[in-house]
Amino acid sequence: MGQELPVTSYALLGLLTFGDALTGYELKQRADATLRFYWVSPR
């Protein structure tokens, strides 16, 4: 079978399924609003 994806990959793919064309900043804002403390990124 293929290589497993990290859990964060599934979260990111889930955010991308809404069909909006998002910039990296917009994607981070959506993740902050919907995933709360799950998503961590350097500032």
C-alpha cells in the first residue's frame, strides 16, 4: 500500500475541499477559525 499521510495533511485537505481559491494567509486564517488550537505554524 502507499505511504500514510500525516494527520495535518488531512486537516489541510479538508480545508481545501470548500472550493475557494485561498492564499496561504487565508488558509491559515480559516484554519485558526475552524481548527482552533490544532493548527500550529510559525509566526
